[in-house]
Amino acid sequence: MLNTPQIEKGADTIKKLETTNPTLLIIDDDESVRKVMTFRLNALRKKLASLIVLSRDEAQPKPCVRLRIMLKLRGIDSTDTDFEIVTATENLSATGFLCGCTALIGLNTIVEVFLATGSGQFTGKARVTLVDSPGTVGQRCDFEFVEKPIDWILQ
């Protein structure tokens, strides 16, 4: 069933704009134009206010440092196969890091993180929060520690 536009005359049709049926307004005086413009501006204000509230709910970006350190990541990939890779970070923060990852892993995958230099000390467990270019040679993953990391580069 197709929605056909309703043709209405006058400013009384302003309230009909809130319905799901498309409405075509025929405005015949300045007062009606003012009412329609006020209605449209109020609708725009409501929409903008809802978008502002949504944007405040998003997590604020954490400060990060562009620093390359070698890490060993160990876990289970998307095919339920154990993996262990050594990779270099592109940047890191007190709560996470971004690095290349050759293992096929998806969002929310948990990995064990070790420093790859020296004794290979366990640092903590991290969760994948972003996968860039998934399944490609250039795949990069953003990790966030699930609890406070042990002896991490940044405190």
C-alpha cells in the first residue's frame, strides 16, 4: 500500500506533520507561514538536543602517546584456534593500545598481553574494541585492558 500525499489547506495541518503520512501544505497567508516555520524550528531544536545528548554519552577519547613497543599477544581467534603473535604498538595509553594484528580476531575478543622484551612479563588481559581493515594483511586492532595493567609503560 503506497502512502499518497494529503493536500491540506491552512495552518491547521501543522499537527499532521507529526504523522507518518506525507503532507503537502498549501499556505495562503503570512500567519500560516510563521506557524509552519516555528513548528519546523521547534522540531529542529528537538532533534539537535537529542543528538547532543547522544554525543555526550559517547566515551571521550583517552590521551595516547605515539610509541612503538613490542608486545606478545596470546589468545583464541575467531576460528577457535590458539594464536600467539609478536607485534609493535602504534600508540598506547594508560588503559590500552593500538597495534597491527595478523590473527583473525573480532570485537570483544580477550587476549593476554606480555611485554615482548626482557623476561616477557605478563601485563594483563585486554579486550578488542575496534578492528580496522578486518581479515586483511593491514588489520589493526584497538585494545583496552579489562583491569588495571601490571607494570604497563604508562601509569
